[in-house]
Amino acid sequence: MAASNPIGIFDSGFGGLTIMKEIVQKLPKYDYIYLGDNARAPYGNRSFETVYHYTLECVEWFFKQGCPLVVLACNTASAKALRTIQQNDLERIGPGNRVLGVLRPTTEVIGNYTESRSIGILGTTGTVQSGSYEIEVHKFFPDIKVYQEACPMWVPLIENNEHHSKGADFFVKKHLENIIEKGPGIDTLLLACTHYPLMMDKIVEYAPIGTTVISQGEIVANSLGDYLRRHPEMEERLSKGSTKHFYTTDSPADFDQKASIFYGEEVNARHLDLNAGHKHPADVPPR
């Protein structure tokens, strides 16, 4: 039976599971629903309008499942859709509910990691083109120089389990050389895509010695814990049964196989057809 008021965690595919893993470790007592919109992934190269439409549709689905709080564990959705949903749609689709992202928690603390005041952002084409990281970083740390590099091949390599191959070495080395050429003083690299932590070893290997490489999972988990402490009215609404339910808009069998790579343990997902009237999880039969 589905939990009454779980925390919703959304991603275009699998990467958000790296965020969810950290959140569950940090905040294990809550109930969670994860949705991967795999049927329409990747979001990274899609337009602002398309990412906004897809993300809004999924947020509405979460609200219909009773989630008062949804975390967009997707950098592209956070960059291209979050602000519009918060400002234009939230009052209409879920008064009193909240939608949070991964971008702001990261940019609030990024300045604590750099001594040279030069950082590099590694992300999808969509995240980089949005310019959102540069804008948000400068709100909190106006003195920091931000350099960005789109890495369009990294997600396909990871999702096809090729991220340990020699082919992956080529693309990791290429993009790290590119971003260091743009900003020779960079001492901190942010992995601004939730897939990228799976290639952490290779990224660290090809980054200049002494470079700090940051993944977002722990930062977002700590930020969510702080948010709930500061908003007891939201914390009290959340159900606390330590349950976890997983949904995908594509094949559950394929999702389960790949999801374990990201989540670190076996996952048993159900299929969700977003065109089937936003069914409640209890109405969607397990495979």
C-alpha cells in the first residue's frame, strides 16, 4: 500500500537515484516515491519549453500521489523548469506544496570549496546553455569565476554501462582538458549532472592534481535536512514509514537493471503511463 504523504524525487532517468541514495541515508525515516521519466529522456538537449512541460506534468503526478514535497533531482529540470513552476504553477496545482531543486543547494556552498575562486561546471548541454549555474553562483559568491563545459557523451556512456571502458577515458580526458584550458586557475570541479558521480574515479584521474571534485548527493541531502528543520510545518506533513516506491515511464525491467548501478541496491520499479489519467500507485499493478 502506498504511503500517504511521501517525499517525491524526480529525474528524467536514472541519475536522480544517486541523489535519492544520499537523501535516504541522511533521512531514512521518511517515505519516498521516485519517478524516472525514462521514456522521454534525456532532457539535456531538449528546449526550455519541452523540459518545463515534461517536468510540470511529473510534478502534478507527484502531487496527485499525496507528495507535499518534490525534489527535482535533475540538473536540467532544475535549471530549465523549477523557477517557472515555483512562480507560475505552484499556487494552482498544489497550494501549500513545495518543489525544490539541486541547483540552489549546490551554489549556496560552492564557494566554500575553492581557494583560487575559479570553478568549473561539468554538465549536460541543456544545463550549460541555460547559464543557471553561473547566475546562481554569482548571487552567493560574486567574486568567483565560473567556467562551463558540456559533456554530451557522458550520460549515454553511463546508461549503457560503458563508463569503465577505454572509450569513456577519451571523452573524460577531452572535456577536462577543454575546461582547464578555459580556466587554467580552476581548483574545483562541480559535477552538475547526477549521472556523473559514477565516473568519479576517471574524472579525478584526469583532473589536475589537487583539484576538488564535488558531486551533489551529500550536499542536496544535507540541504533537505536543513529545509525540514527550518519548516516544521512541512516536516509534520510527511509520512514516516521508511518505504520506497520506484516508477518509470519506460520498461521496468530495463529500469531495474540499470537503476541498481546508480542506487547501489536492487530496485523493483512499476510502469507509469502519464497519458493514462495519472493513476494512483495503488492502481498501477506491479509487473
